[in-house]
Amino acid sequence: MDLNIVWFILITVLFTGFFILEGFDYGVGMMMLGRPKNERSQFVRAIGPVWDGNEVWMITAGGATFAAFPHVYATMFSTFYLALFLMLLALIMRGVAFELRGKLQYSDWINFWDFGIMFGSFVPALLWGVAVVNLLRGLPIDYQMHYVGNFLNLLNPCALLGGIFFLLLFAFHGANFLSLKIADAALVEDIQRKSLRLGIATLIAYVLFAGVAAFETDILAKFGTVIFLVLSVAALIASCAGVVARCACKAFLSSTLAIAFLTIGFFTALFPRLMVSSISPDFSLNIYNAASTPNTLFLMTIAAVIFVPIVLCYQAWSYKIFKERVTPADVHYH
């Protein structure tokens, strides 16, 4: 196995971790919609200690892509420039909202920043789905690795359906996380009722998306990819069963596995490509024509072996420290 494949696997792992961890972050933010202030405060408290650590996975995945496959990084940012700009604005507003919502105790102040958290959760969840689907569906990339399309090329029905599917999946995952973190039994019961509806909606969106993607992409061309996608569907069904059985741990673990299997399935469908060209298969960016030099990949591998375990240990420690459930008394100051 050469270093190009090693770094493809590492980037797959980083994006898998990002979608799992930041997925429930986004989901919790979306679950705040229509909730009274005290409940929203409990939701914010549930992810308050970990949300910024979860975003590190996105930064790390982007940095690894830039260092290992710089041509992909360059083409991707020119391709998704407007979409990434909108996502960045949403994430900035979300981050600021987490920091400022509790600084003043006025209802209008808190409501405004809570809107920022919700906006900063809905927009990235949708756009990540659109971006991932477009990478596999294909984009007008020429022989010089330049994107020659426009923003409207990204808003095709297949990608938009994928974006809606991602949004529902993250909302479902976030609801399952809240069932683990909230102490108020009545609130948990209400969350689980909504979680079941979200789970069913996610399964329906998955079936619709899979039907469209089967015609517009080659996602079903590899047996390994099909296996991972089937496992992701099975995990989603198991998660819904966990919600019905009022087993929050099973529901959350299963939705975690669903996201993991789905992400791995997408990347195995892409391999060895990283961005598919709709103009010609020869123009697609892959792990060889878009890679850094062997020396760069070697040095980065050494750095990854040293620092990735440190990051994993720190994140595991932070989740252990903040594992207790959130009670209404924990947010009385809101």
C-alpha cells in the first residue's frame, strides 16, 4: 500500500469523524427550532463543551486534503467558492452565537443568537450534502483541473436531494444525542417522538436519493460500496428501532454507525478518484495526479502518526469529563 492510498484512507477517516461529531452538533442546533427558551438553553448546554472540538475535525480534514492532495483543494475551493463562502458565514455566526447568547439575559438577545445557532446548523448540513454528492456525480472540470461551470451546476436535483437527506440524517442524529444528554424525562420523551418522525423521514429521503443517484452516478458500481450502503440502511433502521424501544444509547450508536458506513461508502465509490469530471473521465482528479510529492506525503505521515492519537485521546477525555446529563437547573441563569 503506497502513501497515496494511506492518505486517502486517512482523509476518509477524518471526514467520517467530522460527519459523526459535527453531525449531531448540527442536529442539536436544528432541533432548537420552535422550542421555548429554557429547552433551547438545555440543548446549547448539551453541546456547549464539545462543539468547537468537533469542528476541529473539519479543519483537520481540510488541512490534510490541502497537504496531501493540493490540486483537489485548489479545484474544490474554486468549484464550491460561493457555497463554501455561505457555509463559512453560517459557521461564523454559529460560533459567535455560542459565545454571546449568555452574555445578556434579555429574551430578544438570546432569541437572536439562538437563531444564529439554528441558521449555522441548517445551512452547513444542507451544503455538505450538496458538495459530497457533486464530487461523486461529476463536475465540469477540464484537462487543466479547472472548474469551468457555475454555481447553478451545483444545484442539480440529485445534489439537492442529497443535501436534504444529509440535513434530515444530521437532525435525526442530533435528536438521538439529546436523548442521551437531557435529564428531563418529559422533554426526552418529546424529543424521542420527534426523533422517530425524523428517522422515518430520513429513511424515505435515503430511498429517494439512492434511486436518483443510481442513475446519475456510479455509486452502485462497486460491490464494496453497496455493502457499506446496505449496512448504513440497516443501521438507520436499528436506530429507529432503538427510538421505539426508548433505548437512547442504541439509537445514538446506530445513527453513528449509519453515518460512518454512509461516508465510507461514498469514499469507496470515489476511490481512486477525489473529484469526478463530467467532461471526461481522464480529467478526473485522483490520488495520483492530484497528490503532493512523495517526500511531502512521507513527512506528513510521520506527523499524523504522532499527533492524531494525541487529538483522539484529548477528545475522548473531554467527552468523559462532560458526560453528565443536562438538567433544567444547569441553565437557570438563562
